[in-house]
Amino acid sequence: MIARCLAALALLLLTACVADDATGTRPELGDFRLGYNIVQARDVEKGPFSRDATPAELTGALQAAIEQRLGRYDGDGLYHLGIAIGGYVLAQPGLPVVYTPKSALIFEVNIYDNATQARLNDKPKRITAFEGLQNTAPLIGSGLARGKDEQLQNLVTEGARALENWLRQNPDWFTPKPGSPRIDFDRSALNARGAAAIAAPGG
């Protein structure tokens, strides 16, 4: 399924809305505060006509983009993200006008409430990210206009933006709970422990 999606997405022209910048102002999101931010890249499908990217490159870039976008919320709750990257295309140079491959990133998200230890979404949320309308190069293609690192950064920025928009569409998950204690935590330590648990046998 991932491979078929990537084959189709590699040929599509992006038409997307651009939301607020990650460093700018944003509406509140109830009692949301980012806890674990764990990104996996196991058995990732590389799409057609794609440059290579290592699992570490993919997970590191997406985790950092999510941290930048969601780490600015400071509610009294604590919510953990488990993310699995399923596939990507980092477009190679194509033939201008005739064939201009597009870059894409596919990943699935689960979100958990630390207070209840329950998953909030019924099934994993699949997000497909492109490079963003402001980064398109419709005539010459992304592969000619940008290098791999820039392509990946654009993809994870758009992916984190889409993830934030999904959370905003579910405000009931983040209703403040009066009287609940605010839990102090060190996110870097949480992420390290979470990553170690995932890497362990049976994790």
C-alpha cells in the first residue's frame, strides 16, 4: 500500500494551504504539552526516482520539526506521540516540463494521554506531506531546484504542520482538567528512554 501511494504521489502537483509559521503566534490547544516525541523508521519504502535517506536522517529531521512546532505549547497536560515513517520520495532531477518528480513523506501518528495512559485516536492517523506550496518548482522539479537536505527539511516542516492541524481538529482531547497536577519532565530524557524501549527486543 505504501509503495503504491508513493508511486502515485511522486507524480502529483501539490496544492496545499500554508498555515502560520512554527516560530510565530498560534492559538492555544487546551492543556496540550508535548511529552514523548518518538519517531521510528522501520521497513521504510523508498519511492520511485528518489534519492537515498537513512532512517537516522528521516527520524532526526521529523522529530526536530515536531519539537519546534509542538514544543511551544505549554498546557498543564502531557501527551505523547508515537510516529512511524512508512515511505518517502526525495525527488531526483527529472526532465524539465516533460517529467518533474515531486517529493513526499508518509507517516502514521498515535497520540496518548499521560494522565490516562490511553491512546486518543481510534486508529493511526496517516499524514502525507509534500514540500509545501511555497517550495514547489513546477517547471523544473524539486530534484533540480533543491538538494536532498533541503527537500527533507521542507517535507518534515510540512509534516509537522499537518500534524498540528490534526491536533487542532480534535480539541476535545485537550480539555483542561481542573485539579490535575502538572507533571515536570525532561523531554530529551523521555525521548531517549522511549527510543531505547522501542529499540529493545520486543519493543
